Amino acid sequence: MKINLLILVLLICNLIVSQEYGVGSVVEYDKKLEIELDVYDVPKRFNKVNSQSEIDYSTIGGLLQSYFSASNMDWVKSEYLDTSLVNITRDEDHFEAVRNSSLDDYIQLESIYKFNFNEREIAYVRYAFVFEKIPFPFIGILSMERVNNRWYLSNLLNQGSVYFLLKNFENKFIVDCLNNLTSKDKKIEMIEDRSKNYEGKISISKLYNQLIRIKEDDELFFNNIYDQRMIVEGTEFRNASFDSKPKHYKFLDIFQPFVYDNVQFEEYPKSYKGIVANEQTLKKFEGKPEAEVLKKTPINFISKLVVSDLNYKSIFISFSEDNVIEVVELKEFAEGEFKVNINQELSAFRTLLELVKPSFLQDVFSKRINEKVLKAISTKTGGINVSMFYEYINKNKPEFLEYLRD
């Protein structure tokens, strides 16, 4: 009974994180990253320890061992970078089960997917619980962050596409895909080709969509690349070693999806036409981004797109002058303080504002578009991937002539 309780509570104690979104659309973009991947062909085993003093938090393996061994709430809370963002479900029954677990129960490290994002060192760690009396492993992904030479349980939200890839598929398949090399297997090569973006690089968002399509169209092949321990009864899984060493891979240009905290789009009313920079309009727009684009010649405001993330807010304003459309990106440095910003990372937004009609862009963000297009540009978050949308428009312009600006 105790061992069953341990399994239950360990399964539900994964990081549960909440984030508040303002009114707006769920929009993600693909950021080019350098990825490091450590793969343990033979998983590395970690047994339970009885004291937190035995844990080495300078290593990912140490934090993983702590996650398996923590036997009181103070110990558990010390594992998290910010306990205010998590719902910790471990309780006294859980801690008793940990203390009474078998010496043949352990946790194993299977792979580490590392990258830097916004000056944060992040790792997604694939692990498995192996229990003496259970004939299959419990596989999961933990999100970790390194701060001041110590690893903590943390979270980077809305990384479902990456989690799906790392948790469910054979490591060899993952390495083959991320390597972006010609594969001996024609079906894998097809997946790789269809997962490349306009730069010819692997996009995790597109790879996720391809895998979902393969699951629907070719279940037999999908099962061949899926982690066999999850679907084939009797697959060996008790093979971890204390001395296992990983194979190290580095992938320089992987496009990984990230969700903006908030994206809001609006069209300006008709009264915002023929606006000239003068004493009256400068006063009207004081402390607002529109003040930064006013000119001594009349302009017509068209639309505004506000993209917010943890560390910044960018405002894109489109307007026309003498029938020529311009888009200016502004960055908010402080409340009411805006400066023109040139940010290549957000160039897809700027280009889309120049390319398509505002009403169509509003429909896209609201997902009021035909199913074919929606399926091509949506990902696991349930939102719109703006990088994939920009690419789709460029590849299929004849389909969108009525939605493009004149």
C-alpha cells in the first residue's frame, strides 16, 4: 500500500505553474537557439538518500536525486527557485512513503536538453522512476534552472512541443532530427525536411506538427520511433548504472517556440486619419507611443500591435503617409517612455503588418480562419505561431491575394 501511495504522489508532484495573461491572443514565435543535449544510452541511476546534506545541488543529477529523496516540506521547498509559482502537492503521507520506500526503488537520468534564454540557463531533464514491484518505468520531464552555480526546479512556460518530443520518443530519433542531416531512413528524412523553416533549420513547432500528422497517417511508423518502453510490454528498462556517462551533442541553430506573455492587436478608428504633429496632438498623445511617430506632414494611423514579455514591451504602429505604409517598432523603457527599436527577433510582426490587411490579421489572432491554414500555423499551445504564419504567407501568396495590402 505504501509503495502504491509513493507512485501516486510522485506522479502528481510535477511542477504546476500558473501565469496570468492579460486580454489578448496566445501568440508564439520561434527563437534561434544553441542546444546542448546529453543522452544516456544507459540511464544513470540515483538511489534515495536520507539526508539533504548528501545532495550536490551543483549538478543536475544531484537535484534529481533530491527530487526523489525529499522527505519533509522544508527540503521540498528548498528545491524550487520560486515556491510562489508552484502548487506543491507532496504531503505527510507522501513523505512517509518516501522514508519507507524499498532500496530497489530509484530514479534514473536519461537525457538533458540545455539552452540559454533571456540570460537564464535552462535544462529540461528526462527521468524515470523505477520501482521494484512495478513492471514498467514512470517517465517524466523536469524543468530546471541554474542560478549561482546551483540547480533549482523552475519552469519556462508553454514548452509543450519540446516536452512532447523529449518525453515520448527514442533518443536516437531526437538526435537524428535535431542534427538536420540526411538520414538513411526515408521517412525520417521526410519528417526532417518538412520540419525545416525558411532558413532551412529545424523548427520544433513544425517538427511537433509533423509528428502529430505521422501519428494520424502512419501509426506503425509512429510506434517505431516512439519510446518502446511505453508501448511494448516486456521492453527492458531495469538497466541503469551508477557509472553511466552521456553522449554529448551540440546543435547550433534550432528554432524553439516561446509564447509571449500578452499580444494585443487593434485597428485605429477613422478619426485617427490626417494627424499632424502640433501642440494639440502632442498634448493628446503625451506619454503614449503614438507621439513618437507623429510628423509635420499628415499621417493616417492604421493599426497597433502590442507584444509583451517578461522583460520588455514592444509596440508596433502602422500608418500611411502619401499612400505609403510604414511600420515603426517602439520599445517601452519606462511607463510613458518609448524609443524606436530595431529588433530582428520580432521582424515577422513588422513584416506582417506591412504585408496583410489589419482585418485579416485580427482574424488570424482570433483564429477565425479556415481550418487548413489554422492547422498549419497552430502548435501545442493552442495559439498562433507568428514565425510559421509569416512563412506560410510567403509560400502561398496566391491564396491570400484578397488579404494582402494593395
